Amino acid sequence: MAGAMVLTWLYNSTGGSVLATALWHGSYNAVVAGGEAAVSTVVTAAVILAFVLIARRYGPETLSAQPKHVLESH
């Protein structure tokens, strides 16, 4: 869940960049799946800490310093 929130913050903070979120997600998966247990544990703990800091700094409503990015259908 913390990873999803960090991805949401990243998406909203980059103005809706799918590339940035995909690169982060891929990097996280590569480190956690390909690394040793100690590395995976430290990286996962860092993501949880990042989520706590982001939620406290920006609030759970938008998870961003910018307004929430919303896709509009035409």
C-alpha cells in the first residue's frame, strides 16, 4: 500500500508522468525481486518511510504540492 501511495505522489508531482512512475516501479521491482533479503527489507522500509513523510508533508487528499492531476474525457 505504501508503494502505491508513493507512486500516486510521484504521478501527481510530475504532472501525470506515466514514464516516471513506470521507471520507479520497475526499479523498485528489480531491486526487491533481484536483491538479497537484507537489501529488499531496507528498500521496502525506505518506501514505507517515504510514504509516511509524503503523507505528513502533503496530506492524503492530493499527495502532491501541485493540484491533483485529473484526466478529462472529451
